[in-house]
Amino acid sequence: MLKAVILIGGPQKGTRFRPLSLDIPKPLFPVAGLPLIQHHIEACVTIEALQEILLIGYYPVSQIQPFVNEMQQRYDVNIKYLQEYTALGTAGGIYHFRDQIRLGNPDAFFLMNGDICADFTLEALYVSHKSKGTKALVTIMGTEATKQQSLNYGCMVTNKDTDEITHYVEKPSSYVSALINCGVYCVSLDIFQVIGEAFHSKEQDYYKGNGNANKEAGYIQLEQEILAPLAATGKMFAYQVQSWWAQIKTACAAIYANKHYLELYKSKHPERLSQSITEVGESGDAKCNIISDVYIHPSASIHSTAVLGPNVSVGPDVTIGPGVRIRESIILGHATIENNSLILHSIIGHNCRVGRWARIEGTPSDPDPNKPFAKMENPALFNNEGRLNPSITILGCYVTVPSEMILLNSIVLPNKELNRSFKNEIIL
């Protein structure tokens, strides 16, 4: 028997994902038509031996439980949300709920960060973990990054013959290895002994006044306090994958992930894609023109002269008028895009309205999707304080863009009604 644990964090996290996370918890943000962590759950339920999925975070139960109830009804796996009383860190959370994880004595459990997107290869990860025998406490899914990108992640040095991790550094200041931690693990239950030792050591330091006054003893970071000391002990191994993976820290990364999940649908869920260019609806009227890959929620209303794609997701109850052109974008629920508007490389929030002949355009993401998308230019060099480097354009919820306005490379906070065009700005 196997279990899975998905770490979803809490409302104090995900600040780089604003304004999209202001009205919806980041783990539930729709990517390719599904909440972010539903892609994790779908990967888990394909494992025949997996019987329970635990979501651990410190979002209020009221924000997460409706989603959990829906997933429980949809999939034949027990799914629970365990709320932390405060932020406990990536290892502190699983240690706090260790009894629930160990209940039923699972052979091992998958541990997954909720802010990643990937073509999850969990079955192969488990096989790799078991092949290392009882000595293996943790097997980390890894992928190769460029030298520059690797500095933003946990870096692993391995023995090429045995896959044992001989050195682990989280976000090193200089190049260590191109093999990075994907935030997906297969873990043996004996890991709780290691975490327990770290907990008791921190507890003693805390009560002696030697600990970090800003963190309780229960706050334990998996990467720095558990994985780094396990390197070169013969108990931690890497499983390298070649498949697609990305971390979702910024809205740019959501556009990047949307593209790849839509591409995965071709082989795994082709029924979710709008299949043909002249697809005909039940009423006999032609649907919009589709340039693959595009996801359209069944409740969306789209005029037959609109053109969508490639890489577009349209949420529930969206209305798209005649002559609209959308590409490389995410349109969230209940938005209205009026006649002949153009939307490129953008995210349109819930209940937004874009007027006729408006142009909403962003700049395609950097090849590194985690590069900060809202970095301020240096006013001493560029003399335009408050401006943004080119990025995707984001409309928070309940934003109105009047007809014939242009919005380029800008971020609009929720509940705004614009009165002019903007370029490279944050509209507060």
C-alpha cells in the first residue's frame, strides 16, 4: 500500500503569484482547465497500490475543503486536507501529521510540492526507490537545468554508478551541479526518525534560547535540514527524468505550464481538447476556429468567428464575442471578451470585461519561466521609476478594460476600471 502527500503551503506564500492569488488559493489556480494540484492528484490515482492522498497546508479549511470533497467524489481514493496550525516548513508539516501518514503502515509515500507542474512519472520513481533496498530513505526526482538556472534550485551531485546523492545544496551561491531537485520524492517511513532527531535538536536549542526566535521548533525545512545532512550517507538517491517539469512561482510560469499540460492532453486526455477547426455544436452552429492546443470549458459561450490558439485555456461561463483573437493565454471563469478584441500572452482574471477592439498583450516568457516577471528597472539607469520589464499581462479579478484601449506588459490589481491605455506598468 502506498500514500501520497501534497504540500500546498498557505496564504502567506505565493506572493510572486499575485494578483492571481488574491482571490483564489494558488494551489487551486486553473492550469489547462484544472486546478494546479488536481494534476498531482490525477498522477497519483494512476498508481494502483495508492490508497490515500493527504493535502497538507495552512490555508483555512473553508478554502480547500470544497475542492477536496469534489476530488473525493471523482476519484476512488481517500483524499483528506490536514491543516497546519501555522507554517511548519516542508518537513515540519509531514512530521506534525506523521501518525496520519503512517496509518495503515504504507510501504512508502510520495511527497510532492504543490507549486510544480510536470509529466509525473511516479510509478518509475517508486520502482527506482525500491530497487535501492531497505537502506534508501529518500529518492528524489531530478532533472537537468542550465548552469545559471540551477542556482535557483536544490542541486545534487550523484555517484553515476549507484545514483547515490553524495552532495546536496539548496540554492547554492555558485555552480554545483546541473541536476536539480524537482520537488517530488518517494520516501520510506523511517524518514520520520531522521526528522524527529532534527525536531528534538531544534526544540532543545529553542528552549535554551539558542534557536531562531522567529521560528518555532516545529518549523523544519526538508531541503536544508534533512536532505543536505543525508547526502553521502548511502540513504538518499536520485532518479533523473527527461520529461517536462516546471516550478510555478510566477504567473509567467503558469502560461508555460498551461502550454505543456495542453500538449500532454494529446496523449493522455485527448477528450479535453477542442479537436477540430470547424467543430459543430449540438445546436448545429459552428464553434469557434481552433488552432491546437486549446481547452474550452463546456459552459463557455464562444462566437463562431472567434479564433483561439495555440495554447489557450478558457474557463467556465466565459463569453467571447465575434472576431476575437486569443493565443498563448488563460481566460478565467465568468470573463467577457467583447467583439474584435485581441489577447496575446496574457491571463484574464475572474469576472473581467474586455471591451470591443481592445488589445491586451504581454511579452512571451523567458525560457526560464521562473525569472521574476515584475522586476523593476533601475531608475538611475533607465529614468522611468515604477515601470516593469516586459512580461505577460495580467488582469486581476473584476477588472474592466474599456473599448479600443491598449494594455501592454502590465499588471492590473483586482476591482479596477481603466480609463486609458497603459504600457509596462502596475495599476494599483
